[in-house]
Amino acid sequence: EPVVAVVVAAGSGVRLGEGGPKALRDVGGRALVAHALDSLAGGGVSRAVIVSRAELAAAFADALADAPIPWTLTEGGAERQDSVANGLAEAERVAPDSRYVLVHDAARPFVPASVVAAVIAALRSGASAVIPAIRVIDTIRVADPHPGEATVVDRSRLRAVQTPQGFDLATLVRAHDHVRSKGLAVTDDAMACEAIGEHVTLVEGSRDSLKITEPFDLLVAEAVWRRRTD
Ligand code: CTP
Ligand code: MG
């Protein structure tokens, strides 16, 4: 079955600062959103719904002139989850034959195709919600209310969650409807699925799939890209 991706790119990019919309920022002569579509297509995605601002339609068309898969643009919402919900509605419209959906941050342009493929493979083996995650490198402490005190967390149990997160499309739509109608606070789509009792499956992510948030991350992304094209 074909796999559709919802690529969210409707944030304000406040922490990255000046330089235009984050998804259209350049690394190695190519917009971040174009790199993201290359990665998704390489891992087996056949179509994309990009969620951003309609006024950027011409700029996206320009950046994605040589995109490897067909894509459409739809309007974002106030919070990331609103943007995902809009993207899912559009995905159901343009890709009614897609049983599976991948939800991906445009801000993670260099996810390896192998990670995308692993997410899709887990869906095809019957998982309804799949997330790539990596071990954390730093020792982590939970800050204590008492000044100067903190407790170390057992790092071996911690995982940092990445995207693309993969879902059975109908299940994710049902999960979104549920959290919206109940007014539940969730920070990602996997949490929304857990709220309707679905099990979340982890696959191995990659440090290449860093999320570009601050200017420092662009420096790292440039290096990741250079190594890839060496
Ligand atoms: N996103 C979105 N709609 C929103 C908020 C975020 O589509 N209302 C997307 C962003 O475009 C990004 C991803 O969600 O691809 C992860 O968000 P983040 O890294 O926080 O990006 P921004 O929200 O753009 O950045 P900032 O928080 O610094 O403004
Ligand atoms: Mg944000």
C-alpha cells in the first residue's frame, strides 16, 4: 500500500532567528523541506502533504521544483497538533488509498532513508503507532524545588523521540478526534494514540536526524550533509 507523509512546516522558527521561513532555509544549496522530501521518498513514501502558510505557496513550489514525489500544500494551525490535524485531513483527501501516514518535522531534513524504511516496515508488520528514538548521551538530572539539589535519572531507560512517526492513518485520525473532544494535552501524535489505548512501537532513530531549532543546529546539519555527499 502507498504511504503518505504529513510534513509539518507551519511553525514560526523563532529560535532559529532571522533568515526566512525555517523549512525554506538552505543547506548545501537545497531547502530543508526539499531535503526532508528526499529522505522520505528514499525510505518509501510515495506522496507528501506539506503543512505551512498558503502565502508561501510560490516559495515552496520554487524550493520543491525537483521534488522526488508529488506534494500539496495545506494551511497550518496555532499549535503543532493543529497543523498535524490539518495535514491529516488533506492526506485523507489527496491520498484515500494510503493506509499508513508518516508525520514528519520539516525541521529534521536529514533523517536517513533507513530510519524511514524501518518505520514503514514496522507498520507493515502490524504496528499501529511507530516512533524512531535514540538513547540520550548526557547524564540527566531532574531539578529539585530545593535550590542546588537535583536527582540523577537512570539514563539507560531514557529515549529521545524523533520523527517521522508512523501510524495507521484511520487510527491517528481517531486519536486526534479523541484528544480534541476530551481536551487532552498531548505533545506528540504517539501520545494521542496512547490516549485511545494503542501501543507505541519504538525503532532505532539516528543522530543524523537532528531537529534544527537554533543556529548551532544549522552548523551541524551542514556537516551531516557534507559527509553524506562526500
Ligand atoms: N510546527 C507546525 N505548526 C505549528 C508549530 C510547529 O507545523 N503551529 C512545526 C514546525 O514547522 C517544525 C515542527 O513543527 O517543523 C517542530 O517545531 P519546532 O522545531 O518548534 O519549529 P518552530 O515552531 O518553527 O520553531 P520555534 O518553536 O523556535 O518558533
Ligand atoms: Mg515550536
